[in-house]
Amino acid sequence: RKEVEQDPGPFNVPEGATVAFNCTYSNSASQSFFWYRQDCRKEPKLLMSVYSSGNEDGRFTAQLNRASQYISLLIRDSKLSDSATYLCVVNDRGFKTIFGAGTRLFVKA
Amino acid sequence: ETGVTQSPTHLIKTRGQQVTLRCSSQSGHNTVSWYQQALGQGPQFIFQYYREEENGRGNFPPRFSGLQFPNYSSELNVNALELDDSALYLCASSPGQGWTGELFFGEGSRLTVL
């Protein structure tokens, strides 16, 4: 079993749609959780951290369920500029940060 | 801009050759992690260096080795290159050992092995 697993996608959605990505992780001792965004042929960049209480940043909402070892990202009112790969990321006790394979999102006009 | 710089940005090697990739960490960061990202995959953890010592390693063979220098810059060396080593190699810096927050990536070195 992979340490971090994500929906492979791709997700093709029209502008204005709501889209949700899911992720599971295998190590129950994992300490911190993130979503990164990666544009084509660029480096990953932090989109948002994920907290047990859930957190929101504008059109983006992230949720963490530690009991189920499950992380989600919801994007509302999708924009063309949201087209990218979204990486689910888990930090394993500080010395290793583990990335999922990523979910590709295409937002079309 | 993260302040993490990598060189070279692109390079082409042939099977069996050796390659050295370089990374300068962000000011104030003493920990550097290296990742390999194959096409269509997420970044895979290679190893981490903290104060010039390897501080954790992923599932990569010994022909992947590294160094960290007193100024916290780092090198990734790959010997006996194989076709499957073709990938984007990413360096990320962080403020210290045990850091559980955001990683700051350089733009990567894209290696093609022919």
C-alpha cells in the first residue's frame, strides 16, 4: 500500500464548478498535512495546510479526518487558473515529507 | 521566489555516466531534502541533510548520494546512471531538523538519461 494515495484524475470541469479531491495516508503517526499545487513543469508550492478542525482559504476548503486517515480538498467556483496538479502531502514525524502522486485538474471555459 | 536555487536547470547524460546536482538553501535554513519526480508522478523522497549529515533516506539505492556543506548548500550525486533516472530533481529547504511545516522548493534540475 502506498503511503499517500490520491484520486488519479484527471478531473475535467467547467468554470464555476465545485470539485473535490480525496486522499488517504497509511501512517497513523503522521503529524502534519498539506495540499500543494504544481503547475506544469514547475516546482510544487504550498496551497494550504490542513487541520483537524477543517480550514478554509477563499474558495478552497480542506478537511482532515485522523480516525479515517483521510484528507480532502474542495474547490468552489473553479477558475481557469485553477488548472494544475494538486498534491496531497503528509509529514512523517519531521524528517520525511511524503507526496501523493497528484490529481490533475483541468478547468475549461 | 523561495530563495532556493538549483543548478543546472537542464542536463542530458548517457547511461553509466555520473551526475552532480547542486542546491543553495534559503537563508536561515539548515536542512535540505532532495526529491525525484518522474513524469506523471509525485515527488519521491530521496534523503534529507541536516548540519552536514544524512538525516533520513527514502527507498533509493546507494548510487544516490549527497553532501551538505557548512553553508548548508547541498549536492546530489548519482552514479552509474540508468534510463529510469530521467526525472525532475527537486531540492527543498526547511528551517531545521524535525520541521513539520512548509517545504520551500527550488525550480528543479531536469535530468534526461539517454
